[in-house]
Amino acid sequence: MIKVVAGMTIAPDKIDAAMDIVNELIAATVKEAGCIGYNFCKATDSEDAYAFIESWQDQAALDAHMASEHFGRLLPALGAYSTGEPQIAVYSVLV
């Protein structure tokens, strides 16, 4: 299993507009083969820190997600609301 933590910052006054894109991205992504979980989370200690926490069956499923039409279309739209560079970490589950 592959886990992804994709962190980003979004200004508090932009989060409502960003959530429209987030909701569309999640709705499409959870239908993908190999998607085990796909959540958008807010840091408990920050006004503007968010992350997608993702679980994928394997690297091939993650690669297919990253090549999907909705990912290619919606990620740049979401990036327009980001106030910094995304921080992405990919993990292979051991236990």
C-alpha cells in the first residue's frame, strides 16, 4: 500500500472557493481503481495548513491517478488558491 501526504497552505479567506475544487477532486478520485482513501484535512494548529491524506493500493494506482483527466485539470485550479509550494511525501506501508 502507498500513502501520500500532500500538504499545502490556503489563505483563510480563500478556503471556501478552494473547497469547491477539493470536493470535485475527491468525488472523482474515490471512484478510481486502487483508491483506498482520499481525505482533505486541516491542521489543528494552523489557520492555513491543509493536506490531502491518500491511500493507494499500489504505485500503479497512484500513477494512474496522477495521469487522470480530473487530477490534471483540478490540481492547477486548486494551486491558484495556494499561498506556498506544496509539500508532498510518498510512503510505502510496512505494517
